[in-house]
Amino acid sequence: MMQLPAIDYAVLAPLIILVATGLLVLLVDLVSRQAARNVLYGLGVAGCAASFAASLPLSGRTVTTLSGAFAADRFSWGFDALLLLTLAVTFLLSSLKRAEDGGSPGSYAALLIFCTVGGMIMAGAANLIGIFLGVELLSLALYILAGTGYPRQASQEAALKYVLLGSLASGFLIFGSALLYGAAGSIALADLATAAASGAPLFVAGFGLWLVGIAFKLALSPFHTWTPDVYEGSPLAVTAFMAVAVKAATFSVLARFIYTVFQHDSAALIPVWALAILSMLVGNFGAVRQGNLKRLLAFSSIAQAGYIVLALSGVGSKGLSTMLFYLIAYGFMNLGAFATISLLGDGGEEYVDIEGYRGLFFRRPWVATWMTIFFASLAGIPATAGFIGKLLLLEQALGGGPWGIAMAATLILGTLVSFYVYFKVIYQMFLPAQGQAPQFAGNAAASWVAIAVGATGVMLLGIVPQAFYLAQPYLAAASR
Amino acid sequence: MLQSPWTLVAVYFLVALAIASAMAIVPGIFTRKRPTKSKSDPYECGVPPTSALIGRFPVRFYLVAMLFVVFDVEAASFFPWAVKLRALGGFGFVEMLTFIVVLGVGYAYVWKKGGFSWR
């Protein structure tokens, strides 16, 4: 008999349920002659709920399975919950726009589900192969999803750009992983710490290449150039998913890697801090001149990725809960913002020109009010989740030595610039109406549910942030 | 520095770079350029080219090629399992059944959606 690794199926249950849901969606799409999109998306949402239910017994526990390749702890649990919520909201947003799933709702829904499975693998991956597997599953599905707005040329362009640049980044990631393995003689993250401490050139080279791959997926500057085009071309719901789920999953990988492998003042991390500073500047200054709301949110996501890196500087594992807090807040405000955008535009076409939002408040006061709240939260106005998140990030960065202080200063500068960016949109909505106004989506109940989810999160985390700390997550294995 | 085993790697890269650059640059300096029509034609096994190089290609070919690669590679993963069938025992059997079910769903999807029909 061969020695097989022990498999704890309870730990893998959330993943298995989600994969099964994806297969079921494909089969239902085959069996039902007239593919009922809402049935398929409803199945997807039910799968999210079932997967979340299966992950409940895991909350608060720290277990590993598959010979230590896959970990379930409070850290991965928090990310799994965020990913599942994002998937459910994405299904809600997808049900609104008719043309955006490429006329094939079955494969669209299945790809979204497999994408989320990839993200959950990333959140739990405790070795280099697991990380790469998750990244690839997530990316391959997303390349196709970016192109599902098929008749629009911008969507084809987005898919092509994403797949070409994304494959290059995957090459960096896997080559970096190979060098890291060469330096440490092991693929387990826990074993890389020794090689990191020795500062071997092979390790430094490996980490550098690995970081390029990760920075690409996070859209950290200078590896952000794909972001505005891909965000603009992809269908709106896919863009929302991309902005939240991909970022969350990839940050879970970066955080687990850095917390497991490095000391917080390690010189090898200086490139990470430099990427963060550059991203905050490029993202905020780049957003200033954007007239397309999706491009504006793309630059915003570049800047926000820079902010989130601050959570990794500084001493202590508190940074992990700060990161999770900011990512959850970021998820709520982005999903909310995309949900309000999805209300505009009719007949499957989306409307993303900022000029068209002129006078929105006088025609649709509630849409404009919620949009104002989500954008205020992105800017970081008090009483919203974004403000508390930035406060926690600043606190974390100020404990991180000179680089932490430099990042904190850049965050404040970037926030000042971003006030102009976000208030440019808000300002338009409160100007007197003028000229041709965009149509509104007809049956918008799904978007309103999504807005309600985002608004609840933004307000709850902004006004009673303690709600989050009742379930404060941490990485048990990697406290500094 | 010289004692480091990485010095040799660095030397190797430099030599490789120098040779490759020399091969790309030196002929451009010393050759006489007298292009004729047949010299600048694309090489097609020695016969005159029969059609324009940039043509439109039915996307069906790519579909067939992709499906072939997907199912061929997955079929290849049956071989190691079959060789070690007894050693892997019941666990390996159930794992492979799961794999076949996942593969089968994909196969059924492609079939029913008309991926195999030559339209």
C-alpha cells in the first residue's frame, strides 16, 4: 500500500460544495431547453449559502490538511466569507444586464463559481503550489469572463489584453516559485523563513519574481497598466467581481506569505513598500483626468491596493485583522458603487460616462444618495467604513519604521487627491440637470438588494466598527 | 565575490548575451544586401508560395484543437493511475471516478452545446 496524505473533508467541504454547484449549473443549463438565467443565478447564490454554511463549523479553528498544503484558520475563513458574499452579489448584478453574459448564462455562472473556488484555494494555500493553483484557476476563468460582453469590441480587447499580460505575470509567479523552492528546498511557506533569514541571492531573486506576479494580479503600480482597459471593457458585474474578489484573494496570499516568511523590518520587503507608495500616487493622480466611471474606479482600485499594503507593515499580527477589515470595507463600498452604476443604462447597455450623472439627484434622489455614500466611503469620509479602515491602516503603518511613515504620509497625500476625484462624481449628481439623460434599468430589484448589502456594510463598519472586532481574525501560526 | 558559485552563472549569462548579440549584429555590418524577389519571399519548403500568408482562418479549427488538447491531456493522466491502480487502492479508484465525472460533465456540456459539430 502506498502512503497517501490524510484528507480532512470537513476542511475542504466549502470548496467541494462550490465545485459541485458549478457542475450542477452546467448540467441544468444543458437540461433546460430555454436556459432560465435567473434559475441558474439562483442556484449559484444557493451554492454560496451552502458553502458558507459548510464553513461555519470551521470558524475559529486552525487546521491544516493535504499534508499541510491547505490551511483553514480564522484568516482564511474571513476571506472565504468575503469571497462568497462577493460572488452572491455578482450574481445579483449579473441578472440585470441582458447582453453581458455572452448569451450563455450557464457557462458564465459556472466560470464565476470556479473563479471563486480559485480565490478560496488562494486564501487557504500554505505552500507555493497551492498558491499557483489558486491563482491560475481564478485567472483562467476571469480571462474568459472579461470577454463575455462579446459583441462589444472593448470586451474582446479587455479579454485579449488580460490573457496576454496575465499569462506573462503567471510566468513570473511560477518561475519565482521555482527559485524559492531552489533556495529553501521546500515548497511549504513555513520552511521559506529560514532561507529568507539567510538572505541567499537565489531567495531574493525568487521573491522578486514571485512578487512581480502577485503585484500584477493586485494591480500594484508599475504593474497596473492593464487595469483601466480591462475594467472598462469587462461587463459591469465582472468588473465588480474583479475589483473585490481578485484583490481580496491575492492579498490573502501576499499577507500569508509575508507574515509567515519575513520579519516586518526585513530589507527584502522594501520593494513591497515602494510598490505601495507608487500605487497610491499613480492610482490617485491617474484618476483625476478620467471621464469614464469604470476607468475611474480602476484607478481607484490601484490606489486602494496601495493603501491595503500598509496593513502589512508594522509589528504584530494586528495588521492581518486591519487588512481584513479594510478589504471587507472596500468590498462593501465597491460592490455598492457598482450596484448603483448598474441601475443606469437600459437594454443591457451600461452607462458609465460621468457627464451623464449630471442632475441625477433631482431625478433619482435615492440612487444619488446611495452613490454619494459609497463614493464618500471610498474617499474616506468619517462615519463610513472607508474612514475607519484608513485610520486602522495609518495606525499600523506608523509602527513600521521609516518606510511605514513614508507610506502613511503618501496615504494622506493620496487621500487628499482622491477627495477631488470622488467629489467630482458627487458634484455632477447635484448640478442642475441638462441635456440628454441616461435611461434607467427597468427591473432593478436585484440591484437594490445589492445596494442594500453594500450600504449595510458601509454604515455598520463605519458607525459601529466594533461589530467587526467581535470576530477578530488572526493568523495563529504566524504571530510576529 | 569570485568564490561565490553564482559568479559562474553570471559569467554564463554574459557570454550567452554576448554571443547572441554578436550573431544578431555582426552579419548586419559585413554583409552586402542585394535583395531579389525570390530572396525576400517567405520560405515555404523551397516551392514558390501558393497563397497570401495573411489569410482568414475558420475559428472552428481552433475549437477542435483546444478540445483535443483538453481531453487528450486529461486522458494522459489516466495512465499513471492505471499503472499504480492496485497500490492506490479504493481511494485512488474513487478519486479517479470523481475526476471522470467532472470530465464527463464538461464533455456533455461541449457535446450538447454543439462543440463537436462542424458547422
